[in-house]
Amino acid sequence: MQCLGMPVPRDRDEPVRLTRIYTRGGDKGETSLGDGSRASKLDSRIGAFGTVDELNSTLGVCLAGECPEELMMPLRRIQNELFDLGADLSVPFEIEGRLRVTQPMVDDLEALCDRFNDDLPELRSFVLPGGTQAAAQLHVARTVCRRAEREALVAAGEHATNPLVVVYLNRLSDLLFILSRFANAAANVAEPLWKPGGER
């Protein structure tokens, strides 16, 4: 039995325990990094993992909608990995023993690219975002992922960051493009193709 007033120990799979959401600590435009140091909310690292959070949210919208069953588990795993990636960006790279993006994570994305691309028809034009709702949402996620990659590159130019962060985001954007095509194919919906000047 837990004594009153004594904190309950955290489980291994319980990374944080939030008892209060607002802290007032960021009211002057600063926030805490993962190592406890303070940084401006305009710091490029904050911008990068903020956009990664936005990307994660767009995947959540896709999962909450009419997402093909085959994509559910990979996208949920990627959502968790994006939290890992944000944690990586939030701790200076010179600090050892912290959660980092790894090469096997990138390799897994490449394996997913190959798996879902195998049965797709050859592309003969650029794909316009659209088709099914899931495909359109995955295209939104892809464009947010590209922005997160650019912001991670800015952060890497100003701070020591894990180089695999950018590699992961680059590969993820490729995968999201493939998954958007897969979502249309799974629903037997023709993907919209670019016809240069064709709509004028």
C-alpha cells in the first residue's frame, strides 16, 4: 500500500508523469531542452522538433480517419519514432547515453518503402495530392515532413545534432509519398496526375 504523500514510482514504460500541464516556465519566451538547459523558443532546434510534432499530429489525423488497415501499424510505430526523434533533437548531441535516431530505424523505413512500392504501377507523371481522404492526408504529412527536414538542417547548421535525424526525415518523406499512392491503390481510386497546362 502506497503511503499518502509519497510519490508513486514510475514504470519503465512511463517516460514522464505530468501532474500539471501549465508551468508558466515559458512565459518569457524560453523553454527547457531535454538536458534541462534553457533555450529561446526561437531556437532552431525548438522549431525543428515543433514541426516534427506537427507532422506527428497529421499522422494522427490520418489514423483517426479512413486509413487502410495495412498502414495502421507502420504509422503508429512511426508516430512513436517521431517522439524519439524529437527527444534526440532536444538533447545536445555531445551528451552521451540519450535516446537517438539510429541507422536501423532508417533501414526499417527503407524496408517499408520497398514493401509498399513493390506492387504499385510505374509512375508516368507527377502525382497531385488527392484521391482518397487517407491519400490526401498522407500527402499533407509528406509536405510537413519535408519542412521538418529543412528545419532540422537549419538546426544542424547552428548546433551539433545527430546527422541521422535528417536522414530519417528524408526517408520518411519518401515513404509517405509511397503510402499515399498505396492508399489510393488499396481503395481502387485512380491517383490524380499532373497534366502540364491541361486544366487551362
